[in-house]
Amino acid sequence: MITDENKKLAQWAMDYALKNGCRAAKLVLYTNSNSSFELRNGKIDRLQQATENGLGLSLYVDGRFGSFSTNRLDKKELETLITNGIESTRYLAEDESRILADPARYYKGGKPDLQLFDKELYDINPDDKVALATAAAEEVMGKDDRIVSVDTSYGDGEGSSYRLISNGFEGESKSTWFSVSASVSIKGEGEARPQDGWYDSALFYDKLAKTGIGAKALERVLRKLGQKKVKSGKYTMVVDPMNTGNLLSPMLNALYGSALQQKNSFLLDKQDAKVASELFTLRDEPHIVGAKGSRYFDSEGVATQPRAIFDKGVLKTYFIDTYNGKKMNTAPTISAPSHLILTPGSKDLNGLVADVKLGILVTGFNGGNSNSSTGDFSYGIEGFLIEDGKLTQPVNEMNVTGNMLSLWNSLVAVGNDPQNRSWQIPSLVFEGVNFSGL
């Protein structure tokens, strides 16, 4: 955690920068620590513990902007960094768009604790951490003669930051995390070595799943035995909640001010236009207590607020920071989303699959890309053929292709089973998607 002593040092650094040539400045002081215990076939393979402390400075000098950082947190080192940074910045080109956010938009404080930090982190015995990774391995070891390897791990950590902005912002945030994971490889047909895994993560130790991780990983990998391509064509595509984020990412990336300003977005000039299915309602809910990604302010100190991103398929907002807003002569919104929630439906993954006559359940994306300018995409996939509502054949080495706008317009069902992440995106069903195989 960040100490009061380091906060005072950060405040001193801000004052020093302003007194020695900076018109304005931003500063972030951060500390991160983590530990992990990794097991291979039930035996400890790797132990790791790391702590990182640092300070980042953004300096605004004579209409120019420079960014600098250091992990040497003492006054003498900071004096040198700031002095040299100011002189270096003066050599850069002027950029009138490099300004601080309007102070009226800053988070002013006073709201309830978001409860993202678990003090129990400091009290967990290392033996208990190893025991969780061991328990995950024991759920797999000896359960099937085809098992080649079992990798399990336990990890935890914390992150804290303290921000100062010279025109009136001061803010602090902190959070913890805990995770258990398992990955299993088995002997398939010929040289095939199918692999799959499972994990759980939580902000609080008592919310972390401590059993069933290894068993779920084994179940998932055994389903892959006999993978092969199936006939090319248009299929209903069902995507499980572990992988729906892969399809949402290109839609979100197209909303950032940096992409819009460079005209490198297939959603340019689409605000208030219908760009997706009516089932696509996505909101940013940054103030949910105890939720991953929740926060009261962004990296610019700007106060977050609940907002609709897509409402029944209509694009409602972009993510425009101060810099890109100035470049485009448009009002800024927020630099990035926080805690995303896609409005869920009524069925879980099994229920969605049961409704599909002929389709493919995608349980993994294996490489590929999406063109940020056009939205055209091509991804390798693995999963299962669906026939009459049942999974009949594991598939792999197939590609799914299309366009993001066409894809999201073909959304026909949404599940009720999001994973415990900062993006609450459940299982999704798309109609008439192109798959290439045999």
C-alpha cells in the first residue's frame, strides 16, 4: 500500500515541477505486489513474489508535453528526473491539444467505499496458498490414463495508486485479487495433445472458489477428444461466456477517441445510429460495490458515471479523453469504460444450445484478427458441432469469418451466465455465421 510518507513525497514532486518551469503537471504514484505458487503434476514448479513501486510524471512545458517515470522514490533522484524532464520537453513539438481535463469534471470525493480491497491478503499462510493449488491438482491426478500433464496455480496480489493533477485533483484507489487455475493436457488420437483449463478469481479471498477448479479443467479437456473439422457453411454460432469478450473487444476498441481521431474505426460517425441487434444493450456501471473494475474516477481524474454504451443496438457514446476531444473539437466523455454489463437473457449456456438445430458452440478462439477500420474479422476456433440441440462432435482447425457490424446485427439470444470479471458478458448466440472447415 502507498504510505503517507510517499504521498508527501509525491506532493513535494508536484510542487517542485510547478516551481521549476511546468505550466501544469500530472503525477501518479503506484505500488503493485503479487505472489504465485505454480505446480506441475502436483509438485511445486515455481514460486514467485514481486513488488513494484514507481512514480509517473506528465509535464506540460511551454505548450509541449513530456511523460517520464522512475522507481527511485527519493527527493534527489526526483529533482534530477523533473529538471531533466522539463529541459527535454522543451525540445518537443508544440501541441495545443495537450491540456488538463476541466476541473469541473473531476471526482470530488465523498462517496462510499467501493470495497475492492481485502485486508485478509496479509494474513493468508503460504501453506494455505500451496494447498489450494495442490487441491486443484489432486482433482485431476490419476483420474484418467490419458493425462499428460497437469499445471495448477494459486496467485494473489494488490495494487494501489495515488494521483495528483495540478489544477485541483487528488485521488487514491486500491484493490486486491485472488485466483486459482488449472490446465490439463491429455493424449489424443495420434500426435494430438488436447489442452484446456479452468480458473476462478475474486477480489476477496472468501469469495474465491477453492474446489472444483481441477475437476472442471479435466471435464473440459476430455470433451475435446476426437476433434476434427466439419463441413464449411453457415451455422448458428453459440459462444460460451469464457470467450464472448473476444468478440466484444473490437466493438469497444472502435469507440476510443484515439481510433476515431485517426479515422481508424468502423464505428466512426455512428453515434445514435443502430449498429447491432436490439438484444445488444451494454452499460457501464462503474459504482457497483465490490465489483471488478468499479471506480470513481479514470486516469485523468474525471468522475465516472453510469452510462449506456449500446442501447438496443443503438450506439450511445464514445470513449473520448481530453486530448482526443480537443483534437477532434468534440466534448470529452471518459477515457475508458470501467465495469461493463451486457443485459442478460433468461437461459444458461445449456439452454441456449438446446434451442439450436444446427450450429457450432465456440469454446476457444485460436489466433486471427479484426480490421479496426472495416470491422472484417477472421478467427480460428475450436468447440463443438450442435445438432438438434445436442453437442455431437468436438471440432477444431476451423475459421469463423465475417464483419463485426453484420455479426452483432445477427445476435439472436443472450445468456444469463456471465463470468466474474470486469466485463459481465454472458453466452451469446449469432445466426448465419460463416465457418470454413472441410
